[in-house]
Amino acid sequence: GGTLAIAVENGFSLEFQHMQPVILERMATYFGYQAITRIVIARTFEVSETPPPAPAKKIPSRNRTVITEAIDDGELREALQSLAETLSHPRT
């Protein structure tokens, strides 16, 4: 009739909670009796050890013009040029 305390990363605690009956059943099968009858979940917050992705490289203005020149539709070309200018000069 023991209690098992488990630390679960954020985002997985709900899934783990739904799996409790299966886990308890499998542990009882493994031990041959109900050694564990209750599971206590401690939610933890783990900081990722991987560094954040590098910011995307900005395309020089001359390259944006070359890219949009190949578009036949004038309205689409202007819209894309406007978007490129907006992205190259973001608001602060």
C-alpha cells in the first residue's frame, strides 16, 4: 500500500495522470502484489539546456529586389516588396 512520488516535466503531468491506472497495474504485476497503491505527481519546470535558435539572417535589400523582379503579377510583386521593406525596418 505504498505511495510513489514522481516529478514530471511541465506539459506531461496531465498525460501521466491519465496513465496512473496502467502504471499501478503494471507495477503490481511486476512485484506480484500491490506494493504501490497511489502515485503523487510533482510538477516540475525544466529549463532547456539547448541554446535558443540563432536569429534568422536578414536578406540584403538588393537581394529582395532581385527576388521580386521575377514575379509577373504586378500587384503581388508590390505587396511582397512592401512586406520585405516592413520586415527590414521593424517597429521598435
